[in-house]
Amino acid sequence: MLQTRRAPARLPPFANASAGERARAGIAERVATWDVDEVNGDPQRKPCVLLVEDDERLLFAMSEVLNDAGYETKAAGDGHIAINKLAMGWTPDVIVLDIQLPFVGGLEVIQWMREKNLDVPVVLSTQEDDVTAAHVGAVMKLIKPFTLEQLLDAVAIGLKAKTRK
């Protein structure tokens, strides 16, 4: 039988809570579950998320919230760094990818992944309204500015997309 890890049923409201505390409270109110055995094959390993973002403050906030929610995160400040991490054989469970990046952009990262037959769910993180997730092969698109709760939902959707493959 597969084990499913779920967030607590309900956390107390946070009147003066930080963004991270609000996000942790929000994860308990959503169906933000993942089947660890199906995703990883190893119930001891946390789901891994590669965050590709050039805004250091946003990158830090996303990393903190995802780590607090039980994910392992790795960061890349541009597409070139992301490609290097992926080329070295490390495969995350989900990638949160900004489109407008210095040096190598997010769409170029997706193209490289296609060329290498690397099948990892991608969540776009962008301000570009003319790019759709389906058009580039991503599972969904987060439009900046997005809430940390929306980020958690998007990563959970990415994990569910991975388990369906």
C-alpha cells in the first residue's frame, strides 16, 4: 500500500503572521498532498524542486516556503546555471522556471530539456502574458506577482503531473 503524506488538518489563524507562516497555514487548508512513493520511489526522500529565478529576494522567499512545506530546493539564478545542474545528472521532481532570465532564458531551458528528452514538470513563473503554459509544454503558469500559497499549489500540481506520467 502506498503511503500518502498530508498536511495537518487545520492550523490556527495568524493575525500578524509572516508570509512563510501564512503559506504554511494555507497548505493545511488545501489539498497539497503528494504520494511520496509514487513520486520518488523512496519514502525517505523529500520531493525536489529546482527554482530558476534571477530575483534574489523572490528566490529566497520561494525557497524558504517550499523548504518549510517539506520540499528540498535547489536554486539557479539564470538558465545557464539551471542547465548545468540538469546536465550533471541531477533531476528534480518539479522545476519552477522564470522566463525572463539573464544569459539563458527560461524558454531556452525548456528547449534544451526537450532536446535532451528530460521530462520534468515545469511551472512557469513570469510576467509575460502572451506565453501560455500549454504552448511551451509546462504544467501551469504563475503570473508575477503571485502569492506563496499559489506557489505551493503550483508545485503540488507539478508533482501530481509527474505521478500521472
